[in-house]
Amino acid sequence: MERLREEKVFKDPVHRYVHVRDKLIWDLIGTKEFQRLRRIRQLGTCYVTFHGAEHSRFNHSLGVYEVMRRIVKQFEGRIHFSPEEKLLCFSAALLHDIGHGPFSHSFEKVFHTDHEEWTQRILLGDTEANRVLRTVSPDFPQKVAQVIGKTYENKLITSLISSQFDADRMDYLLRDTYYTGTNYGSFDIERILRVMRPYNNMVVIKHTGMHAVEDYIVARYQMYWQVYFHPVTRSAEVILQKIFQRVHVLYGSGYVFARNPDHFIRLFKKHITLEEYLALDEPVVLFYMCEWSKEKDPILRDLCDRFINRRLFKYIEHDERITGPEWRRELQERFRQAGIDPNYYLVEDSPSDLPYDIYRIGDDSGERIPIYLLMPDGNLEELSLRSAIVESISGKRRYDYKLYFPLDLLEDGTKDQRVVNEIKQLLRITNRAAL
């Protein structure tokens, strides 16, 4: 394990410093695949709601590496990691998000991609990252890919980067709460690191640290519903998805673009190469949006202008399980009568907070492994059996249905007022203040 002559440090607003002592990690940071993460925001469209949320996958990945480095150091004397296993932990932490596309999860929804699959392709393909990893051993890239794909034989190492209680989640909660200017994701990471213990093939928590873990679980709950699922952020995501839907439809119909979507054609055809995928980042997407905001097609032009200039859709609370499909069909027909295409301007969005995103009691497999407390007698107890707070939210599924639409188009004075009034009655809109 080759060390740098002098330790490198990154000044970090969350962890104060990120320490790099291994030449492998320093070289991985310098690869073009990792540097690309500077051009991909950590929170996708969240910056339209929380203006400070401009942080990137790059600084999050450095943060996850730093948390992992501290965990491995904390475990010294309790478990033996070989030099290669330490590098495996550090490399997987650093590179776990290298496969993200522009606007991250919104991109995945539109193009049906999986960033973990692309991460593995990058690690195993003809890339600078692969060549650096191979300096450890010929099969080292495969081992890192297996950790990220949750198939590596040492389940403890896998759990450190992907579980209900891992380095990834600990960093993004603290980092996202810092950059959004909120306090929802705050928890005592110093305390948690001190009470973490390796136990067989997983990480457990010393029983005295239960309350620190409760704070961590509640922080996740609050961040999902106050930040990650914020309705304004979701409005921007809806518009982003509809932009790519429109481009795809126009391309398939033979429409002649003023700015041809060259970077996306192979995505539409579902056989994009690794090199083409890595050429996609958020500046590229925003460039196309700026160009498409001048297209002849009125829908594409309008949607791109909305995204660029933050002219977002309004929304109402809506649950079709209550209103029924007939109500939705009637509303769509009124939109058509008003000259507004409901395929692009009437969008239901219903993210559900999956139980394991907060805390799942688990089934002892993969990310569903529960958090265990190590009791004074050496036995383990599942967290929710001891914590009334965690028990109250574990395994709960919460839904949040909203219907998004462009109120400004309804009120621009060019639509049949009778139809507009019927739409507003269906939407139960009485005044702007209610939106």
C-alpha cells in the first residue's frame, strides 16, 4: 500500500478536513471520471427550492471517503483489515456515486438507467479509474465493483457503504442539511462513530449510543419530507422529465431540431456507450435546454424556458384513490379544450417514502438488515425493540400525492374563460394564495 510522501487534505465544511494518505486514493481523485462529479449536483433540482444546494457529487464522495476512513480507524484493534481491504473500503466509498448521470435520480427516472450499474461499468471498463485500481491488483476493480453491487464476500465491508447505517447516508444527511441551510439532518456523528462496533458480518451500535442513533433516524425522516420530497423541487423534476419526454417524442416523429439532441440519441435508442455516457453532465443538459428554449415546437420551447427561468408548475393535493379516474379524465378533456396538452401540463406525482428509507425492521438481507444494539451481556437487540421513537416510525409507508399544472397558462387571458372556470372548479382553486 503505497503512501504519499506528504498527507493531502481537502478543506471541507462538514468534516473540516478530508485526509488523503494513500497514493491510490489521490490518483483516483485525479481521474477524469471522478472529476466529472464536480459537474453533477448532489441534490438534482433541489437548488430551485434551497438556493444553497449547489453542492456536487464530487464533494459528497470525498465526504463519504472521509467517514469511511474514520470508521476503519475506529475499528482498529477490534477487527483486522488487511492493507488491501482498507484500500477496498476507501475506494468503494470514494467511487460509489461515479456512475450518476446529470440531475441524478431525475435522469434515472427519465432514461431508466441505474447509477450503480453504470458505476460498475465505469470501474470495469476502459477508463482511467480502472487503470488506477489495477495498480493494486488485476482483480481489484472487480472487488470494488462487487462491494458497490453488494455481492462482495465480506458483508461487513459492503455494509459500511450500503446499509441502513452507512458512510454514504451519514455524509449526505450532514452535507445536505448544511448546504440547504436547514437543521433537519443534523445528528452527532462523533458520538455515533465512537459507539459503532464490528460484529460478525455487520456493524452494530453499543447500547449506550441508542439515543444518538435515534437522532440519526429522525434526521433521515425529516430530510425526506422537508427537503428531498419538497413539492417545489418535485415541480422542477416534473418539468425536467417532461422536457426529455417531449424531445424523445419529437425525435421519434422526425421533427427537425434547430439544435439536434446528439448527446441523447443513443439514450433514446438504449444502446449508449460508456464514453457517450461519461460525456453527459449538467452543463451539457443545460446547454441543450437553453438552445431548445428557442425551438419552434411550442411545448418544448415553453418547458425549457420554465426550467431555466424557474417558472414552475403549481400544485394541489390530489389522491386519485379518492377522486377516481373519471375525475382525472374529465380534467384532461377540459385541458384539451383550453388548448393545453395534458400529457405535458397535467402531471400527477406521488413519491412514497419507502420504509427502509427511514428505518425498516428488516429481513437480514442487503440494505434491509436492521440496526442492532450490542447489550451489556453481549447479546443483540433490534433497535425498535428498545427505542419507542424508532418503533413509532419503523415500517411505516407514507404517501404524498400532488397534481402539477401551469396556472399561468390558465390565466394568461387567451383561453376560453368558461373552460378555465370549469378547470378551476375541478381543481377546487379559489385563489392563488392556496397554491
